[in-house]
Amino acid sequence: MQEGSFVSVLPPLVAIFLAIISKRVLLSLFAGIFLGTVLVQEGNSYSFFQAFDDFIVPTLSNQDNVNVLLFTMFLGGVVSIIVNSGFAQRLINSITAKKQTRESIQVKTWLAGMVVFFDDYANALLVGTTMRGIVDKYKISREKLAYIVDSTSAPIASIALISSWIGFEIGLIQDSVNDLGIDANGYSLFIDSLPYRFYPILALIFVFFVAKTGLDYGPMLEAEKKSLKRSKNSSIDSLNEEKSEIWPALLPILGVVTTTLWGLWETGKSPDKNESIATIISQGDPFVSLLWASVVGSFIAILLALFQSKFKIEEVMDFWIRGLKSMFYACCILVLAWSLKDVCDQLGTASYLISEIDSSISLGALPTIIFLLAAAVSFSTGTSFGTMGILMPIVIPLSVSLISSSGNFSTENPIFLSSISAVLAGSVWGDHCSPISDTTILSSTASGSNHIDHVKTQMPYAVFVAGISIFFGYFLIWAGWSPWISLGLAISAMWIFLKRFGKTPKLS
């Protein structure tokens, strides 16, 4: 087995390269899995079949994975009922009853993403499917919708004080400091590192700038122009603006949201009655909670369709099943993406990338290098949680060692806090951008965008924000600047760049 060498990086690189070139995501992912299986089996003639036996089938036996697949399909059923029963059109009519602009609709989409802060999966699916019809009406491209959805899902969940991410993040930090005998609270370190979490914070702000101004550049600008051209014969003003009740469309979604929060509460409770709400929810099981939520949402949608529309039970159930079928392609991509991650685990892809770090690196450059490494690992493997789980136990001891050798160590040291945040922020960048990431897949699917088109249009924005995060963030921290000043300068730089180089999409 080719473990711990450059060869271990080939499967994800091949999958990503083929996906971008051919736009055949399923075949590209399977090509990466097959190549990885050949490397693991060292050229075994049965490698094609071993790819199924050793990686794809075991993925389907993982309970958390099955919960995510069922949640995705059931939520597709909820959305299908809302759309086909006419509830979605009522919601669109209500939102657009007063004259809106393309910019105001994009800002509302961004705001919806900020509201659903507690889980990235729920965020992507809820916001993408709910706003899809509205952005079509206002001639906004599906690629733009997918970008807004993807740029608010993982970034907001990763920094929210109550989310399905925070327990995992805090647990990694706490375990690492405990192993070093450092008397520190993982939650406190998480809070202290938030001002240094440059990429997620700046990504959320930049997508707001893009939505508010209506300015774009690169492939996204071309996608917006194509959207205007495809819709040039339609008229916003000519569409039906009849006001009607919107609660049948909102109630199933609210049911999903409240059940998810309740599920996190129920699965996170412990005998210790002194725990805070944030701690309890962070300890909850997001996969079980999301499955419960999709079941409740399905029941609510079915009952409302029966009593608030003219359709019979057979027709309503047909709508629901159609929704399940519509998510089959996304589920296939998820299964293969998870399988490729398992291949990378066996080949030691992440371990190889980590081993490239030179222990003699400059202390001030450490956060930048960690961010780039986390981004590379997450992009190559398609998993932010896996990247955080691999890197955090290595990064914290490394940063403590380098800081101690340069002077007295303190948990308040900016380089130490920046190193922690760099792992978390870099993991989000890779999860946000990688074509084999589950969050990227769900964002494009829920938004109805071609998956590779979503990756191509989003990438220039994400790379730009990452560059701003490094230059105005970690470099200035290295120079001794306050993170708040760094954030202020970074925000100003993003605004100036967008106003200088961004253009309003117009038909030629």
C-alpha cells in the first residue's frame, strides 16, 4: 500500500481534475475511488470489485451517513409537496408582493442563511430549496444562489455559539490541551479564537457585499448574464402577484428547524443540570436530530397539503415520492464522496500533507502555514470534520512547543489562538470549495445548480477571501496587530476591491 507518500494524494486529485474537466461527477469520484483501491490493494486484479466491497458498501452501513441520506431525501419530499401543492407559489407571491430588486432578494437569501445557523446541512437544503423559485423569478442565476447558500452554511455553523459543529470543535481543543497538561477550558479557548477566525467571518461579510451591491466578476458575472438572457422574455411585473396565506409553506420548514433544535437538546442532555443551553446543544447528535426533523417536516407537509389544497392522499404521496427521487443523484454523489474520503484515510493522504510541515518554521508564519495545510487537506479529502480531527492534535502541541522555545507560553498568546483558528478556518475553506465536499454537493443540489458550474463560479470569490484572510489576518497578527484592526482592514479591502473590479450584470 502506497501510504504516506505523494502517491496517496493522487486519488482525490484525479477525482477533482476529472470532475472539473468532464463535468461527470459520479464517474470522476468513482475513478478516484478505483485508483485508490488499486493503490491500497497494490494492483490486485480484483480491485474493481474491492472498491465496492471495501469502501462503497461500508459507507452505506455507517449510521450517521444513512441518517444524512434519509434526511436529504425526506427534505426533498417536503420541498416537493410545498412546490407541487402551490404553497411555494404563495410564499413567492408574498415575498415579492412589494416591488423587490435582484439585490434585495439576494440579501434576503443571505439573511435566511444567517438565521439557519445551527447546522450546515440543514442550512444548505432549507435555504436553497426555499429560495430557488424566488431567484428564478428575479432572474438571478442558480450559481449565485448556490454561492450564497454555500457561503453561509459551513461558515456560520463553524462560528455559531450554538450549532452542531461547536461540540466537535471544543472537544478537539479540550482533548489536545488536556494531553499537554495545560489548565485551560476548551470552550473559553474557542471563544477567544473567534476574532482570529478570519476566513469564515470574512466569507459571510463578502457574500453580503456581493448580494447588497449586485456586483460580480469572473465566471459568476458570466453566469448572471446568461441568467438574464435566459429570462429575457419573462417579466417580473407580469407574474401573478395575488396575495395569499404563506403559513402552509413556512410551517413545514419551521417544523424542521424547531425539531432539529429540540433533537439536539434531547440527545445532548446529561445528568449534570448545571450545563448551559449552548453546551447541551453542542453535545447533541446532529445526524439523529436532522432525521427526526425531516420526518416531522414530511408529516406536517402531507397533512397541510391534504387540508389546505385540493389534492387527494394519493397525489400528495406521489409529490413526496417525487421529492425523494429528485435527491437520488445528490445521495449517490454523497456516498461516493464519503467512500473517497475512506480511501484517503487508508492511504494516509492527510498524514502525508501534514508531514510536509518543517518543524523549524518561523513561529510567526505558523498560522498561515496551518491555514494553507488545513485548506489543502480539506479540499483534497472533502471533509472539514476529518481535517479538524487530524490536524488539531498535531497543531496545538506544535504551537505550544514553538511558543515555549521562544519565551513563556500563554493560552492568550495571539499565535496560539491564531493556530487554533487556522485549523478551523482552513477546514471550512476546503469544505466550502471542494467539488467532493458534502456541503458543496448539497448546496448545488438544493439550489438546482450544475455542480461543477457552482464550483467554478464560487472558487474566485473563495480564493480571494482566503487571500485577504492571510494577508490582512495572519500576516498582521504576525506583525503584532490586533485581530479587530485586522478584520476592519480586511473588510475595507474587500469592499474597495469589489467596487473597483465588480460589475453589474447586464444584457449586451
